[in-house]
Amino acid sequence: MKLTRGIHSKGENVSHPEEYDVVVLGSGRARSFAWSLASQGKRVAVVERRNLAGSCPTIACAPSKNVIHGAKVANYFRRGAEFGIAAGDWKVEMPAVRDRKRKMVDGIVARNVNAYRESGAELVKGQGRFVGPRTIEVTADGGTRTLRGNVVVINTGSRARIDSIPGLADARPMTHIEALELDRVPQHLLVLGGGYVGLELAQALRRFGSRVTVIERADALVNREDRDASQALRELFHDEGIAVRTGTHVERVEGRSGESVRLHTTRGGAKEVIEGSDLLVATGRTPNTDGIGLEAAGVERDERGFVKVDERLRTTAPGVWAVGDCAGSPFFTHIGDDDVRVVRDNLAGIDRVTTGRLVPFCLFTDPELARIGLSESEARSRGIAYRLAKIPVAAFIRPWTLSESRGFYKTLVAADSDRILGFTAFAPEAGEVMTIVQLAMTAGLPYTALRDAILVHPTMAEGLATLFRALPARP
Ligand SMILES: Cc1cc2nc3c(=O)[nH]c(=O)nc-3n(C[C@H](O)[C@H](O)[C@H](O)COP(=O)(O)OP(=O)(O)OC[C@H]3O[C@@H](n4cnc5c(N)ncnc54)[C@H](O)[C@@H]3O)c2cc1C
């Protein structure tokens, strides 16, 4: 099967759109749904302008984790003597770091191409835009096609937001896309934004040898997390030689990223000029919902520009659904995937909603910071009574074997029952360990199930038993 069908000359098919069972606008997470419907014999089209595998495997999650892993290897080289490995000559070759990432991306894209081919879902390459109810015009290379879906799913994702700070856009800052394509180590990288995108890349580039300064306007890094977590990250960054400026507002930017940049900042009334060679912007996301003709389809946006959806991800237009980042769901691939399940089930007549779902979070620094369920600050602000246990990871054995004894596990359990309310880990493999607690929470297991489980020694999971044993008895 050919991947794309011919694009017709402009206007040819507007009054007679090609009819489909389902049209997906944007090859984001909903593409797997398209493949599955197509393999059941439905007529399905996915409209994509650039990344036929969506953002996650091409410019976001997988490439960043690939590069982060390379940086971890560099860090092991740096720490070699600690492990009894003689330090010899070694250096970071950024073109090779980038090529390893590109090779991985190419492999994943090839699998996606295959999935389109095998399922029979049609990939229509081009820029899509609504021209009427459930009707999308696709433009590419000067030609257009018009597709109408019985069902349409909007899955256009989001892009890095560049705030309207004077001089910022003119400085041509990198976003994660360019940062993940670097073939050189920046001399001094300034990272705007202390959220997960900024922090992961800040640590990676530091480990490759760049001087790094992180600038965050809130008064803490990852400021939605508890203060002990953001403080632990700050100490990690300090120990790795990353400068952190919190509570810092950038008023004006001068210069050009890649050459020389000057940030004019204020912090608590004091002015400071922060200079660097390169600038990375990681201050938030803008949904890709502008210029796609939503008004022609009767699809409304909210005040922040996200597609307005209800808890079943129905938009304001009959037959049109929206999933993932563009629908204002938490910006994670696993949430995009769950959104797709919500739409799939509702279309099949099974009631499923987005409300009340557990949203796992993992920051892939080294060590990782992961959380599921309530943080302490959320529990307090919502007036939920809890029991707390917190242990350093040095309280169990695995971290000692790894020479990685920085970090902690923390849990909140209901004050009046054995229900687990939340878990935070700042530790090696925190994301994996969190998943164990997530499963226990999903299954409604009491915390005692983890406390009394026979867990392999010595693993990071074993620390969960140590943690839950430290929980105070019910009052
Ligand atoms: C650096 C970085 C690291 C990340 N790491 C993680 C991580 O480790 N774990 C995690 O869970 N999440 C991570 N995320 C978030 C995650 O990547 C996103 O939440 C996820 O990719 C969103 O998927 P989506 O389906 O909403 O859209 P996307 O995957 O972005 O797909 C949208 C697609 O629509 C296309 N499109 C848009 N408009 C049009 C149009 N008009 N016509 C045709 N095509 C169009 C786009 O080209 C794009 O391919 C990371 C994000 C970034 C930036």
C-alpha cells in the first residue's frame, strides 16, 4: 500500500469530500487507535504535517531520554575512579550523541510506517484545517484534499511556548527540538524554566560538559512538587555544578543564542544581568489549535487556547473529539494514551471518563523524581488527613551497592484507614518503583500489602517495605 495518496489540485474535491469512518487530525497518540480501527476494516485517515510518529518518539520523550542516558554514561566516565576504573582519556563527541539518538528515532519511525502499512490506515501528509463540520482540508505541495469523517479526533499536540519578553524571540532561543540536535557542547547554557523539560536537559548538558544556569520565575524548581523534593533537586544540581536562580524574572533579552546572550533579570527588586552563550526556552507549552479552522467546525477553545472538552473528551461539535496536549490533558504521553482509551470506549458505547484518574509523574533526572497520588502540600490544601512516612534511600541496601545513596521515599496513607494516598520518590529508578505503588493504589490494596510483601533483596523495590514499616500506627 502506498503511504500517501495523491494530492489533488486546489478546490477539486471541496464539495465532494472523501468519506471516512474516522479522520484523525495530527498523528499523535490517537494514531494507534487509527491503526486498530483500520485493521478491523474501518476506513480511517490520519492527517499529519511533519512527524508521522508524533512528537513523543521523534522530538520529545524518547529522544530526551536517549540523550539523558548518554549523559549518564559521561557521568560514569567522570566518576570512574570511584568504581575502581582507571580514568583515562575520554571526551564527549556530541555529533555521535546526536547520531545515536537519530538512529533510535529512525528505528521507531520505521516501525510506525510499518504499522500504517500493515493496518491499512491511510496517512495523509499535509497541513490539515477544518473547513466545515467534521470536514478537514489537507494542503500539501500546492494541492488539497478534503476529507469528512463520521467521527473526527483532534490530536494536534502542543509546541514550546516563547513568552513575549522583549528580545526573547529575536535571540532565536533553542527549544527542546534544537537542544536535542546539538552537535556541540554549549559553552554556557542558560535554561529558562525549572519544569521537567528544562531540568532534564540542564542536567544532561551539564554532564556533557556545558556550564549551565537554570532560571525559574517561581520560588522553587518543579514548584508543583513538595518543597523537600524541589530542595533535594536543587542540592543535586548544586553538587553537579549547575547554577540555579529561582524567583527570577527575565525582563529583557539581548544577543543571539549560539553566540552570546544577556538576560536582564530581577529578583526580589534587585537587578542582575545573567550572561551565557546559548539559551534554551522551556517555560511551558502552547496548544496547536490556532489556524486549524476550529470555528468552521463548531469546535470551541477555552481561554488558554485548548480545545474545550467534557470528561468524555467530546468537543462542542457533534462527532468531534479531542485528545492529548491540545485538549488540555496533563502533558504526558501516558495521559494521551489514556485519553485515546476514553474516546475508544465511549465510541464503543462503554462509559469511561477522564475525571479522577491517577496521573503518574516522573522527572527523568538522575536520580529520578517520581510521584503518584497526593503530595503533602496537596493533601494539606485539600484538608485531607494523612499519616506520613519518609525514609532516606540510604535506609535500605540497593543504593549502597550502586554508590547512589542520595534521595528519599515518602508516602501518605489515610489517617483513618490503610489506603495509600500518595507516594514520592527521589531515587534511582524512582519511576519504576512508583509504578508498584501505583498498581497497589489502583487495585485498592492496603499499604500493609507492600509492607508485608516478600520483595527481592537487594532491590529498589525492597525499600517500599522499609518505607511502609516506618508508617505511624493509626491514631
Ligand atoms: C522535551 C520533552 C520531553 C518529554 N518527555 C516526556 C516523557 O518522558 N514522558 C511523557 O509521558 N511525556 C513527555 N513529554 C510530553 C509528551 O511528549 C507529550 O505530552 C505528548 O507527545 C503529546 O502527545 P499528543 O498525542 O497530544 O500530540 P503529539 O504527539 O505532539 O502529536 C501531534 C501531531 O499533530 C501534528 N499536527 C499538529 N497540527 C497539525 C495540522 N494542522 N495538520 C497536520 N498535522 C498537525 C504535529 O505535527 C504532531 O505530529 C515530553 C515533552 C517534551 C517537550
